[in-house]
Amino acid sequence: MPPLVQPPAGRVPGEVRSSVAALGAILLALSACRAPVATPPDPVKANLDRYLDARTALGQWSGAVLVAAGDREILRRADGYADVEHRVPYRPETRQAVASISKMFTALAALKLRDRGTISLDDSLCDHLDACPEAWRPVTLRHLIHHQSGIPDYEERLELGSEAYLALMTAPGAPAKILEDAKTRPLAFAPGTDFHYSNTGYIALAYALEKASGIPFPRLVTETVLEPAGMAHSGVLGTGPRPEDLARGYTYGDLGWAALLHGVSLTDGHLHSVPDLALTPPQGDAWLYTTVDDLLRFSRQLEGGALVPSALAAEIATAENGYGAGWFVGRAFERTRMRHNGILPGFVSDFIRFPDERITIVLLSNLDRVRLDRIARDVTAIVLGQPYDPPVRGEVIALTPEQVSRLIGTYVTKDGRTLEVRQEPDYLTAELKGQYTAGLIPLSPTEMYFPLGDGKAIFTLGEDGRAAAVNMRYSGEDHVAHRATP
């Protein structure tokens, strides 16, 4: 892959500068007499477009994607519908609820209040929360930011998208109810001794920031973070009329592998609109609606902009148990990566930064059944010039007992691990001992789709007609195992 940022041009030796200048004048004169040279296509953009075209054709994508490296925008596109019923296209400018991506903005608001002297991150939560349980007195604001408070997560208890969850979250006042319920429950561990992701903790943090500042949470985050970042198309959910260009969220039930691998249109009637959640402020865990463009603006602020100076950016990226100030921070593709995803009924989103390379990747989708983890992985691989595979597409077939018998058996990988291919009552499975058991969906007598890795199991037949080897290919990599000696 060519470099994303071109190296500086080499210097011209002094003795040839005059000749170069003369040649330049001649070429300038000739340029008026010939057609301009076309800019060569960007292979990274072409590969991204090809990949997203394939996902869209399968009905596995609806939303917007933006990829930038430094000051250069590589890809900005949208597919599908922001409103399927009214056939309103999803555009790059479409606004969408981004769920837990909100946490980085809540955390930044806390850091800005700290810098103003309004709070200390080592303040007890109880210093800024009414009717605070005595058990919460050891919980600090820092613990809340880094998910080290021990306060149990309400989404785990309710199960995201369940009837109980929707009953609570579609009615106004959910944050107050969540917080009051949490006060009655024991801490999962002593504050500061462990890590456990807690949406409830960020709701408590939002209440604390509101009380400490004396400013309503929506106004606080708007004036402290959104406006200084230039995020003019972003805002706080639950604070007024629904923005007209806010995407509707969709889901669907079990369509079966035959339909999914053949491909379905978003307008086939299988999509179901998800009811809007109330998300009454201060819903500190999931309050933000935004666009891909505004998230890019924020990403660039984290490079040492006026809102986030370099020292503050470094603090945000400093992880405790893998979590910074509203970001998961770790390694991916042998690089430092900052990332946060967001999941709500009807919506999924992913915000990825490779700070050392100044690469930003934003994916927003209003279809909660898309495999966004896989799409984000593949898009990242394309941008970084790493191996990836196109989405699997094919026609599901039924194997005969004879065809099945050729495949089942024990296989051994190069490093000595055992892969067992078995016939279950309804489908074939491949079990890599101690790692996974994957169902196999036949697309031909020797080629299977396995949903677990969103990849393919490709069998090679030997001279005796039985499979001699199987390649479990996923994430652009081959994982070959050969049949054990009978």
C-alpha cells in the first residue's frame, strides 16, 4: 500500500537549479496546450469502496463511514437509509445516537472542570451527590471515569434491548431511577481494586458534574466540549424536539443463513423500527448524537488542539486496566489504538484512532444486527495495508451423507493443536480444542461459511476422496490443519 502521507520532496542540488528553472518555464508554457493529467486513483479508497459495496449489496450495512489520515480525508461515504419507511437516504451528514461513545465527552467535561479548579478527580462521589450511600464514600470521580468504582452496571442486569430494558429506557426519568436502584445494591468490589465496565458509573458521574458545576448537564457538555470542538451538528438527546435528520434505528429477526448469505435488500420488509429511547439528561453514559464529520473534528482536537492541549491528550490516552478517560487504549495491528464503540437498540457505532499515525476511522450504523466488529476490523486492515477478506456471499446447499463423511474427522495444526470436525444433528461443527467451536454452513461440498469468524472453512480432498486438510480462513489469515493419521 502506498504511504498515506507522502514524504517531502528531495532537495535539488544547487548546480542544476537554473536548468530546472528553465525546464519548468518550458513545461509551464506547454501545459497550456495539453489536457491536465488525471489524478491517479487512491488504492486505499478503492479497496474500501469495494469492501463496503459488497457489505451493502448483502444488506449487511446501512450508515456512514469516514476515514482520515492526518489532514487528508481518504473516504467519506454513506449507504442505506436513515429512514427506511420514507426511503430517506443515509448521508454523511446524517446525525445518529452513538451510545457509549458519549463517555469520552462526559470524561472530558470532568477533566475540564478539574482544570478550572471546580473539582478534584480524587473527590469522593459523595461530595457531589445527594443521598449518597455510605458504601459509596470511597468511590472517587477518578474511579468512575476509569470504571473502577465497583458500582454494578444496569445494562448487565436488564440486558440491553430486553423488554425490561425498553420499558425503563423509553420512559422519561430513567437515569434517576437507575441511580436510585444502584444505591440499594452492594458494590461489586472495593473501589480502585478492580475494573468492571459500568454505565451506571457514568450516570453517577454526570450527576456529580452537574451538582459540582451548578450547570445543567446538557449545557455543561455543550459549552465545555461540543462548541469548543466545533461540533455544530452534535447535541444532547432528550433535550427538545427530535432533530429532523436524526437516523431511525432498525433491527430484524432470524432470517436464516440462506437469505443472509444470498443477500437481502434493506427494503424487503424485514427491518423493524426500534422505538426512540427517552435518554433523559443527565444520561452520562449515552447522551450524544453526532455525525462522522463532527467526530473527526473532535479527533483532531485530541492531536493537541485548543480544546485538548497535548498534556491533556496524553492524560486521556493513559490507560488504567486498559481504559483511559473515556477510551479503551491498547495495541492493534502492532500500533497504539484508542477506541470506543457504542451500542443501543437500533444503533451501533465505532470510533477508532491510531494516534501515532494520526489515523481516524468512524463508523455509524442504524442497523443493530450488522457485524460492526468485523467491519471495523476489515476497514482498519484495508487502511493499514494489512490482510483482510471480502464479505462471504454464496448459496447454502445441503450436503449428502457421503459428502459429510469425507469431511468429518480429526485435524492437526502446524503448532500441534487439534481441530475436530463433527456432524451435529443439524449442522457440521469445527472445534479447535480450548479455543472455539464454530458451526459450518455449506456453500459447496468443500467450502463452508463459519459465522463465528465471519470467514470460510475450505477443505482440500486427498486421493482417497476424503478431506486431507482444512483451512479455517478469517481476518485475512490462513489457519491450516491436516488430517491426523487414521
